[in-house]
Amino acid sequence: MLKVFLVEDEIIIREGIKNNINWEEEGLQFVGEASDGELAYPMIQNLKPDILITDIKMPFMDGLELSRLVKNELPESKIIILSGYNEFEYAKEAIKIGVTEYLLKPISSVKLLQAVKEVADKILEERKQIERLESFKAQLLEHKQNDRQKLFNDLVYKEVAMSEILSRAGMLEMDLLAQCYCIVLFKITGKEIGLTAYSPDAVEVTEYLINLYHEEEMIYVFERGVDGYALLMKGDSEQSVKRLMGRFKEDFIKKIEQYPSIEFFGGVGKCVQRLRELPESFDEANKAFSHRYMGRTNEIVSFDDVGEINLFHDMTLDLTNLDSEKLDRKILLNFLKSGSIHEIKHFLQDYFLGFGQNNLNSLLFRQYIGMDIYFGTIGFLEELGLDQTQSTIDSLDGGKAVSVFNTFESMSEYLEGLITKALIQRDTITLKKYDATIANAVSYIERNYANDEISLNAVSASVNMSPSYFSTIFAQEMGQTFIEFLTDVRMKKAKELLMCSNKKTSDIGYEVGYKDSHYFSYLFKKTQDCTPKEYRTRGRNQV
């Protein structure tokens, strides 16, 4: 109910207004009254009424002065002034303040109620417009996030013309021009529930990460599905980017300390001077990011902290330089469970680092490490329900093992291929495992597509899965992103209504989940290559 507050110094008039109108029956709540503006103002600050009815001529503080204070404190509140003065200057001042209605006394309860209800209708309509605008912004944001993800993939994986990149970035309201760039890869998960389950805290922290420094436009955040997020930092020099990185670490860690149930990890790439060099920064960030599989959490690791393997020809084992923790098979299993194919190379490089440079040049040691990874991978697939007859991984007999592990390079190549096959089979099994989950999500979307508040977070929560993991699984299973699927469902229903009803385009848009008719028309034309009106005309002309 909308709240109404009354200020009137004449008690008979005040009691008459309060008691002669059945406020609740009219959908209104009478929350308070006062005899002058000075008494009323602190009460208004506390009660925050939607509608203020005030006399203009009162002792201590008149209605105009009270209206100024209220409009400054509560700009959304509507004010109705009651005045016994039919003078232009009063009305002019009231308009200047932002008063909604200026009514002359004496006024009947019927006319006052009519004015109050008209003001109430204005308030409700304004709120609906705000809801439509917020819904429009949310829907537009989801489409933009999808386009941003594609843009990032092209920046780091493909050679795309600079003019095309800048044009696409401009359409996404992103200014990519700078003197220096750096990529940071980031992941946030729930400590106990892991990667797949839905965590409200993880969602809240992720939203904070996305909006951090949004206004400054010095950090752009890109979603990467199950792989977390990529941050593109930019500045006018390497020093300015490093300062931004330091500030980001400080702000983010301060925030995440409020959520003991959350874990995070970040990998920082090197600074580069050109957009076309971003793949180099991305590659270095991936190297640092792969350290999360080594049991490290709640860190942001720079590529500078990650060493590289330099091969020597000294075949002597040096067990004093051996990091025994790296021999823990849990590290491998951790990667097999949650790693992605494009991370395999960096994971293996980081995995080998702890074994010592000289040890990796020993054939005996390479055979030991290689066979351990081989049997660990076979065991992982068996846990998934695949025996060797179902696996795409070839048997590694003794003679083949000698050939495969003869050099460090041949070992690395073999193990990279081995783990690639394992992850492909893992993903195939995972998709089958989540068939029912995706079916439930699709059913939820088809039942709720008309709700303008439906979102990736809402759907993923309905199937108890983290938004990032759900987004990846859904795209793999359905062959399109969540927002693309939702749009297709809505457009299919919209086309049906255009052909089978005489409803207005704006009403159809509202019925399929778009409160903003302009956005509906824009999206319809973008996806169907014609306006809703053209679609309706074209279809009926063919009949």
C-alpha cells in the first residue's frame, strides 16, 4: 500500500480528512499527521510517506518550506498542497518546488480522494517504468555478456583484424585503446560445495568482481564459464597497470575476507603493449593460473612467480631438489576432475617443475613419473565407469613406454595427448550425467520465460548448480548459450502470437517477458531479420 501523511493546522479539517476517507479500502495507508511543518518533518523523515498532503499556511513552518525539505530528502514522494489562497505566486512557487497537485480550499473528501488516487496512479506507473527499465538493462546485460565472451575468445585465440575488434568493442561500450595491457585469470568457488553446486556467497562475490572499477573503465571483466573470469587491465604504462593490479588485489581480498565459505585463485599475465599481443599475456596468465591445481588457494599469482623447465644433459638423479608434494596423485586427479583442455600444457609444465631439472633428464625417472600419470588417468576414467575396453586411451606396454619416455619432449607430447583424451571422455560422460539437470532447466525456462526476472542465476539456482558451471554445461549440451536459448523460446512464442492473435506488438512483447516494447522490437529484428509488424504482414500475405 502507498503511505499517506497529512499536515494541517486546523484540527477540524485534519480530523475530517483523516476520518471521512476509508484509506485502506482505497488501497492506501494513512501513516501519520501533524499540525505544522516543524512537527511533521522529523516524522516524515522516519515514516517516508509516498504522498504528503499539506496545508500551505501554517505556524512555525508553512507548507512551501516543508515541501522544499521533503523534496530534497525524499525526491520520489509526491506532494499535494491545500491552499485557501488563489494567488499565482503561491502556485508558481509550488511548481518550482516540484509539488504534484495544488488544490484550493474548501475541498470535499470526494475531490481530495480523487486527487490522491490520481497521484497514486502516477506513482505506480513511475514504478512500473523503473521496473521495465531495470528489466531492460538486465536483459541487455546478459546479451552483452555473451558478446563480450566471444570478443575475448577472439582476442586471445584468433587473429582478428584490429578494425573489427575495435568496432565490436565499441558496440559493447568498451574502449580498448591503451598503451599497456595485462590479463588476469580468476576463479571463485564455494569451499565446501566445490565448483558445481550453487553458492549465493560465490554469486555475490562474483557480482562484486564484475562491478569493481566499472565506472573507471580500466578493468573489463569477461566470463569464461567453468574456467571462471578473465580481467583485462589497461593503462597508459606498465607501471600504471601494476598499480591498478595492486589496488585490485587489496580491494578484492578485503572484500572476500567477509566470506569465509569462499575460495579464489588468480593468475596474472605479463604486460604487453599491443592488443594483438594479448595472447602472450593470456598464455602467461594461464601458466600462473594452473598453479591452483597444486593445492594453492586464496592467492593471486604472477607469471613472474612461475619458473620454466630448462633441460640439461646431466643424467644424474638429484633427489634433494625433488618436491615430494608433487608426487601426490591428488594433484593430477584434481586437474582431471576440473581442468580444461587448453590448460593441459601449462598444468604439465607446472607439474614437472617440482621434480627438478636434472631428474627429468633421467630416463628411469621419466618412466616412473610418466607411468604414474598414465595409471592415475586410467584409474580416473575407471571411477567414471569406463574400463579399458571403453576407453579411447591405448594400452602402454613396456616397449612402447621406452619409446614414449625416451626424451622429455616425447614424454610431454604423449602425456598431453593422454590427458586430452581423458578430458574429452570426462566431458562426454558429464553431459550424459547432467541430461536430467539440463532437461529440468529447459522445463524451468519454458515455464517461466514470460517472467522478466528470469536470469542465468535464477535458472542455475533452480537446479542447484553454480552459474558458471551451469552456463558451460548448458552451452555444451544445447549448442547455444542460456541467453540465446531463452531468446529463441521467447521469439518462437512471439511469432506464434503475431500470427494467431490481433494483440499489439507491445502487448506481445510484455507477454513473452519483455516489459520494454522498444527492446522487444530491437531484439526481434536482430534475431528474425525483420520487425514484428513486417513478420505479421509477411505471414498473412502468404496465406
